[in-house]
Amino acid sequence: MRSESLGTRVFHIVFFDYDYSAYIHFFDCNFKCRGCLRKLSIWDCHLPDEVTSKLTFKGFLSLRDLEDIILRVVSEYHMKKAVLGGGEPTTDPSLIEVLRMLKRLNLDIVVLTNAYRVNEDLLKEFVDPKVIVIVSIKSIDPTRHEMYTGFPLEPVLNNLARMYSSGTRLLVETIVIPGFNDANEVGLLAKFIASIDRSIPLIIDSFIPVPGAPWRRTTLNDLREAEETALRYLENVYGRGKAISEGMRGRVYLIYPQLE
């Protein structure tokens, strides 16, 4: 039995028509990443500046309000997939109820997480053919990981192994950060992933400079070198950072909060 008044930490939703997905933004995060995009803006980075400059925080959605919005997006935009990110979804005490609601609506679900905190109840929800979990690992070097995120690496790797052993559908994501997490480090991460399963896909993103972070923007050559290195160990490597230079596919629609 669900609680109609249960509150979530969801504060922002956008829809992408190229894959019929809604990106559901959670507000909080336990990590303090030096290169976090939220240092630029809390709003989705795919929205144009003329939209984000007019947005104001309207508060957090209740579970009921979130479901009503998702039902509207399914009806109006033919939504097929929900992507949970932000922010860090696992910091929201209502995440399990959010997942169950999305499953009732028969949507595909992608959870973007740092995997630092995955309890047994949440793990059970992840083990579902409709759910894919993408684990973001900023560096495979423990010292660098803690320097970048403020938190130790070991719980992340342990939870990655737990999720794999449980049968969770997994991908791993990392960022090419020139001079910090470059091709050699990405190769070491790929080698670690291969020690679990060579077929686990690795997504490689580009770094976008933010205030207070000393690293430059990733180039296509940086990305290509990291891909080639990772492919020595893994069967499936995808340089998602190419989209920065190639441009976004389709259109993005603001769902919540709406402009006044």
C-alpha cells in the first residue's frame, strides 16, 4: 500500500523526444565532486539558456504529484523510459517507492548512481528486467577518487560487485578528465571491470570545466584515446562525450517546474 502523501526529493523533470525518456532530477547528493556540473546550474544542461535563466525552484514533488506528471508525459509525449539522476537518487528515502511507481506504469528505468550506498531493499528493486543501473566511477585510484568526490572508493566497488552478483543489469560510466582521469586511468578502470565481466558496458563522458576545477575540457582526441585503451579489456565501450561536439539528438522539453 503506497502513501499518497509521501514526499520525494525530485525537483526538476525534462523530456527527450529522441528516445522518449524523461530525466527525473533528484536534488541531493552525498558526494562533493570537484567537477560537478551543478556548479554551473542546478537545471538540466540540455535546456537552452533562455529557459534556465527564467526557472525558479518550486519545491519537491510528492509521490502522487510525480506520478500524475509522469502519467501526463506518457499520454502527451508517449514516454517510454524514466532516467533517475540529478543529484544522487539513492540519497532520497522515497527512491524505492518511486521505482515501484514507475514499474507499475510499465516504464523502462535507468538509475544513475555513484553506488556508494545501496542497501538490501534497494538492491532487490534493482534486480528487475525493466531496470538498468549505471554506476559512475570518477577514478579507479582510491586516493584520486576520494580527492575528487570526498568519499572512499571501496564501498563503490563493493556495491558494483554486489549488484553484478545479484543479477542487476549494469553499466559503468566514467569521465575523461585531462591530467586527472585520462586514458591510462580509464584503461585501469576497464581492466577492473573486465575482472568482473568483460561484457559490462563502459560509457566514457567528456569533462566540462566548472568553477574551482583546474582541468581543461576533454577533446575528441582525449576521448578517442580513452576508448581505444578501454577496448583492450572490454567488449562494449561507448564514448558518449562525442555528443558534445556532434550536438544533441532531437528536442528537449521542460516538464517541471513550468515557466510562469
